[in-house]
Amino acid sequence: MATSVKAQLVGINHIALEVGDVEEALEFYGRIFDLRLRGRAGRMAFVDMGDQFVALGESRTQPPDAHRHFG
């Protein structure tokens, strides 16, 4: 009988959140959490979250869909 080797989950790298306005999102989340800005690039901001980070990305060109989420 053959045994299969499965990959081990060790964590996540980051969560990406689509926002309408990065500055407004930073202000909103900053009222709730003690944020530490990791960096910025274009229309994105990166906020530390433990040993991972949250990427806040502004706008996109395609219409929204009803199936994206994170939990």
C-alpha cells in the first residue's frame, strides 16, 4: 500500500483587502487597531499584523463579485 506525503500548513503570508480609498481605510482601521505601517507602493499600503501583514489595495477595474471573503 502506497503512502502519500502531504504538505504541512505553516501559516499565511498576508491578507489583501480591497478598499475604496487607502487613506480612509488606514484612518478607519487605525481607530480600531494600533497600526504599524510597514510600507506603501502606488495605491497600496501594508500594515503589520503579527508576523504577517495586511495589504490594503485601492480600486480595481473589473466589477465587484459576490464571492470574495476572508475569515
